[in-house]
Amino acid sequence: MNVAYDEVDYSKTRLIQRQRRDAGIEFVIGESITTIRMPATEKARDIVEKIVSHASKLKLQDLRKSELSLEGLTADQRTTFFMEIMRTMPGYQLQTVVSIKCASRTEDTGENLEIDLEQEEVLVESEIVSKINSVALNGLNLLQSDEYQSLRRNGFFITAVTWRALQKEKPQDLLQLDVSFDEPRQGKGFRFGVRIARRLADGGLTSNFGRLEPNRQPPLWTLVERTSARVLQDIHSPPQDEAVPLREGAGA
């Protein structure tokens, strides 16, 4: 579904305040669930809310929405969410962590503060991006690192990541992926983006990351969605240790 609408930008002159916008909304209909993908804009969300409300009236029942949300998770669990998405996305090998964002709530004033640790402003004395690269690529435990503990002591927790992953199979394109939330401190409003550096005929990669070809968008978007949902499910329901019975007289 493509919805065209007018948007008024009061920061511009009167002659160009009204601008034509398009919102492409995709409905992926499965056996028991319909996935809705939309631009991460307030207008697109409002359109989808109205569609769901109208569909509920037609079906004479409320349609239950299931959204990826980090509400109720600890700071460490939120960090695990982002780390595991980067490390376990099927078919792709993590190459480097480009940047992370952290957020904190100042208790004294109640004001929110968000920082991008890729910038030179060092609010926390650490090279956390380099450390995340190290632990992600080598399978170490970020939660035990001095850098992450410094973040925790200063009241910060991870809210967004940008990373690059190499396709394991041919043509071995390089992806740049972003995962974040519209409301970072609440962990609500899951959003993501995927851009690509294509493999050239000489084996090199294009210097810039561009938009995905239309035929590659659905499978890659589904991959990010399913990986994120699986990681979140594992956090909520971690695997239990299996008890192995010992026979009488056997050594342990």
C-alpha cells in the first residue's frame, strides 16, 4: 500500500511549506500472523493504527498487536539483545561495530541524555566501540569488561547499534545495519535499516553503502525481524540446563 499525503513544514517559507510525501506500507500475511512494515514516521504509524482499528471492526474482534519491546529488561539484558543480533544473524559474519548509542536518565533533574559514542565527546572515559568490536568478534563477555562496567556506573545503557556484516555466500556483499527504538529508554518502537556495499566484478566492494534492490529487501528485512524476535525470546526464556542422570555406581 502506498499512501500519499501533504506535510506542512512551518520552518520553510509559505510558498514551499506544504510538501508531498509518500508512505509505503507492506503487509506480509502468514498463516496466523500479519507483519506490517512501514516508514519510521509518526504519519505512517498513525495510518497503520487506523487500518488495524478498521480491520478489528470488520472482524468483530480486537486484533492483538505483538511488538518487539525491551520494556522490563535490565540494562545487561538490553546489551545482550543488541550484541546477540549482531553476532548471530544467519548467513552473515560480523565485520565491525560502527557505532553505538547509549542513554541515561539524570536522577537529579529527570532530564534525558543521549550520546553517540562514535563522536569525540567522551562523557564516559572508555573506548567502548573498540571494546565492543573486540568482544563481538572474539566471543568474549562484554558485560564483564571494564569499559561496560564504567558505563553502568555512570547510569548508561545501550539503546542502538550500527554494524557491518559480510555475506557468507556469494556474492559476499557487505551490509550496514542499524537497530534502534523510537523510544530508546523505554525500548519501544522497534526500527531498523539495511544498506549495502555491493561486490564488483573485480572482487572489490563499492565505496558507498546504498539502498537494497527491491528483490532483496523482503528477505533481508525478514531476516532482521526474525533474528531480533528470536534473540528477545531467548532473553525472556533462556534455555535451561539439562540434568543428566547418573547410573548407580558410575563416576561423576
